[in-house]
Amino acid sequence: MTLFLLITPALTYAQSENDLLGSNADDLNELLDETMSDEEAVSAFILDNTKTKIGRDLYETFYHEWSSIQLDTASKRQLKLSLAANPELVIEIEEIPSPGLNNIALIKVDDVTIWQDFAQPRPDALAIQVSEAVKQVIQYFISFQDIQNQLGSQDQSGSGIR
């Protein structure tokens, strides 16, 4: 089952795929209009593609950590600019089950694997893994925006023909 989360500073909506498909189109449009009406809202989708309880715990811990991240002013501004400039970037948490308790957890952004590790069943070890994963995802978003800005600079623009 896939769970879609739309994160905004003021509003957080969680609906399962079945709820979205079975809901009235007008209700869904109204939900999206309410979410997008906040001018300062920066949204990111977090998709849950986990299959076991360990993966679900990782997802919930990641979501909690992501929604309560504490950044300095410059990093927060860069992250907001990156999310606003690239609304198509989606965070996907995926789990690859394997025999025993050694499931592989992946965090992808735009089909690029940002973080991968064996999911730990212990809550304290899982919290350490998730904080590392959140830092890597934030760094990816900030780096992605910096690279886009550099590619759009005057040095990099032009036809390439001399």
C-alpha cells in the first residue's frame, strides 16, 4: 500500500492510495486548493513503499524527523528555495525485504538513491540511521539547487558553438 503525504508548514495531509482513487474529484481538488492557498507553503511528497513493520517504523521516524527539522537560517532558506523551484522532486522511502531481519531500506529523490542501509529493528539504532538519512536528503536538495543555479549561470549558457 502506498501512502502519500503532502507536507506544508501549516497543513499535513495523509491519505492512502485507495482513499485518493475512491474519493470524489471535487473533494481532492478542494484539498489541493486549500494546501496551495498558503503563499509561503513549500510542499514535498513523501511516498511510503515499505513492506514490513521495520520499514514502516523507518518511514514514520523519517517523517517525524523531516517535519521537525531544525536548520540554521541559511540552510532553511536554501531548502525552501530548492523545494519551491523543484516541486517535482519526490522523496520515496522503499524497502527491499530479504531473509531474516536484514531488510534493505532506500531513500530516493527523483529516482536517485540518496541513502541506502540495512534497516535496524532497534528503535535507537533506527533513530540514528534516520537522522543520517534526513541530513543526506537535505544536503541533496541544497546541492541540487546549487547545481541548477550554476548550470543557469552566464558561463554555462549559450549554444556551445564558437
